[in-house]
Amino acid sequence: MARRRRKRRSAVEDAKDGGVLAADKIARLLGMLLVKDIKKRTDQVPLLRAAGFTVSEVADMLGISATHLKVAHHHGRKKRK
């Protein structure tokens, strides 16, 4: 009986199936390093948004809803002024 070889999938194909691209993983890690010493989320959110992350990306990183994130972002910007 001959074995069938599995075709290797590219990273883009894995991402289409719900996986995460390596570049996205690196970006998330760098974002988390950016805010690792900041305790309050209201202070973390504006930094991550200024670094170029979208609302949904930051919400996923911090484990909060998009609505909560928008409120935290507003409070963080208000606090800086």
C-alpha cells in the first residue's frame, strides 16, 4: 500500500482557514511588548491604536469587546489632554 503525501500549505492558505499569518503574530507580540509595563487599559489602548492596530486587533489582544475598547480609547485620549 503506497502512502499519500500531504501537500504543504502556504501561510496564506492557513490564514484563509482561520489561522494567523506569522507577520500578524509578530505584530501582536510587538504590540504587547509596547504596553507590557502599563497597568491600566485606558493607557494601553491609545498607544496600541497609535501604533497602527485596528480596533478589533487591539480588542483581541487585550481580551475585551470592541465597544469597551472604544470607551477606553476615548478616556485615554481625554486623560492625555
